[in-house]
Amino acid sequence: MLTGFAMLALPGWHQAHAETIDTALARAYQNSPIINASRASLRATNEGVPQARSGYRPRINATADIGSQITWRPNPVTGAIDSRSRDPRGIGLEVTQNIFDSGRTGNAVRRAETQVLAARMRLEATVQQTLFNGAEIYMNVLRDTAILNLQRNNVEVLDEQLRQSQDRFEVGEVTRTDVAQAESRLASARSQVSLAEANLRANIGRYRQIIGSQPRELGAGRAPERLIPGNLDSALHFGLTENPSIIAARHALDGAQIAVKVAEAELLPRASVRGSIDRRFDTQQRGDRQTSASITAQLTVPLYQGGEVSARVRAAKETVNEFRFELEQAREEVRANVITAWGSLEAASAQIQAAEIQVDAAETALTGVREEARVGQRTTLDVLNAQQELLNARVNLITAQRDRVVAAFSLVQAMGRLTPHQLGLAVAEYDSREHYEQVRNRIWGTSTPSGD
């Protein structure tokens, strides 16, 4: 009796190289371009913090100019045209320092930091989705492999059944109808083998896309049992407090609320200090030199900007409402996902128990029908039907086993706990704070910390 998944074995591999679901998920975590793209997006978001903090720092500009000027005028004595030429040129340095901006820079920094927190949670959600996809495709390949083996075994059994029917027909024990029935079932079984092979090939391709390598020899899958709480209420509590999608939506709402303050600051006074020094040559006549320096304190009080800033403030307030609804949607979606996964897990567990009983009963029935057929109490069709019922029962068992493992991973993901650390994967986890600390206070340089 087949009660578990068969092992997928391809040429050139041995038991020592067997892949487990943990090693497959570790490969997915390390190789996924989706995760790497999300990490790059986070690093780009990190750069928003030094951009915002630049509002605290001075702006320094150097200038240089050079030109040529010729003046023509008549000589009052001779009447001839006299010309004079000079080359005015100069260099300068200007420094502008923000003194007060009604909290715009401070709020911009807070918003940027909140956006970083939201991006970290989006990365976490991407990681968990990728790990779930890896677990799902791993179990799909195992299921399709086991079903293919069953279908191939069924072809062998039906082929032997057809041979026996033909032998019995030749000695007059059965009719031509019995032979035709066996031939029909064999043809159908062969078509099912072709379908199973196509399904397996498709999922092998998907496996390579998600895991990053070709499946060679896969061990039995297992559910993350220790991460599953004892009741639905606990699962809902974990989901509503730990799911990264909810946390990311909460940070996005915080950032939107701060953005209103940033926009409102444009309606308030600003103060700055500007200092400059210039060195000029040939300003009035050839060979002269002039140096000047100045320092200016400037207060700017916005009075009217044509309604532009006011419109942006109103838009920012509506964006807050948008993110507030998105947070509520994220909560409801997580709640629904937890309840759905919990129900699927319970249903799959019940289906496994029922399928095991069904397989035992179908095996007993097939044995009895075959014995009765030998003494003429059953027809060939009865044997074929019993064989098909056993095949269906075994396929149902394999499918239920796969569904239970996938439902378990789905539940853990909905709770926000499908992380490499929680799963105990043997990988070096990406430190989302390392890059942030490298660029947070950086004041110059265009190369990234990685050297690009």
C-alpha cells in the first residue's frame, strides 16, 4: 500500500544528494531574483533618508566665468574710432544654510525613515511568499511524481489483465467483450500516463524557476508543525500582529500622515543664511582686481502660491485616507487567509484519514474480486472497476497528503512566520539594516557600499 510520497530520482544522482524541502527552500531564498529585486528596492528606499537629512546641511556652490568685451568710441580730438578691450572674469563661492523651515526637514526625515520600515516589511512579505511558492512547488513535484508512478504501475497491471483476458478468451472462459473492456481500460490508462508526464514536466519547469535548480532527488515533504498553534484564535492573533503586510501598511499610513506635515510646512515661514565671496578681474578696465564678500540672513514668508501648495496638502490628506483603507483591507485579507488556511489544513487532515481507509478497503476489495473472478463469480469488468477504485483511492491519498503540507505552509505564511529563521533554514539571512547604517549619515560619494 502506498501511503506516502515516492521519491523523485533522476539519472546521475544518488541518495547522498537527496534534496529535502528545507534545502530546497534555502536555495529559493538564496537564488530568487524576486527577493534580490526587493532587496535592491529596499536599498534604494534607504537612500531617501540621507536625501531628507540633507535639508539640515549647507548648500555650497562654486562659480567661475570669463568673457571678452570691446568698447568703441570716437576720439574727440582726432575724430578717429578708439577701441578698448578687456576680459572680465571671476570666481566665487556661495554657501546657503537652512536655519528654520517650520519642521519641513525634520518631518521629511521621519517620513523617509517610516518608508524604510515599510520597505523592510514588503521585503519580508516577498521572502515569505517566495518560500511558500517553493514549498508548494516542491510538494507539487512530489505529488506529480507519485501519481505518475501510480499511473505507470496501473498500465503494467492492466497490460497483464489484458494478457490474461486474451488467454482466457482463447480457451473460451471469457467473451470478446471482456477482452475489449480490458483493451479500453489499458488505452485510457496510457493516456493518463501521458497527462501525468505533462503535469510533472510543467511543474519541474516551475520548480527550476522558483528554487533555482533542477529537481533531482526529492525526499518526502514535511509540514512546519511546530509553527502551527493549537487553535484558530491563536493563529488569528499571530496573523494580525505579525504579518508583514499589515505592518507595512501601518508604516505606510504613518508615512502618509507625516507627508501632510511636510506639505503644510511649505505654507509656513522659512529662514536661511547665505554667505558668498567673489574675486573679479578686468571689471572696469584691464588689469583691475576686486574682491567682495557678503553674508545675508533671509526670511521668507509664503503668502500665495497660486493654490498649488494648498492642493498638495489636500491631496496628502486624501492619501492618508487611502492608506487607512488599505491597512483595513490588509487586516481583513490576512484574517481571511488565516481562516481559509486553517480550514484547508483541517480538511486535508480529514481527507488523509478517509483516503487511508479508502485505500485499505479498495485493496481488500480488489483482492476479493480477483479471487472471485478466478472461479467465475466476477466478470472482467468487475476486476477492472475494482482496480480503478484502488487507483483513485491512492491518488486521493497522495493529493490529500500534498494538500495538508501546502495548507500548513499557507497558514504559517498567513501568520507572518514563514521566515528562514523560524523554519530553521541553513542560510545566512540578509541583514536589512546593514545598508541603512552605511548610508544614513553619508554626506558625499556616488558609489554604493557594494562598490558599484
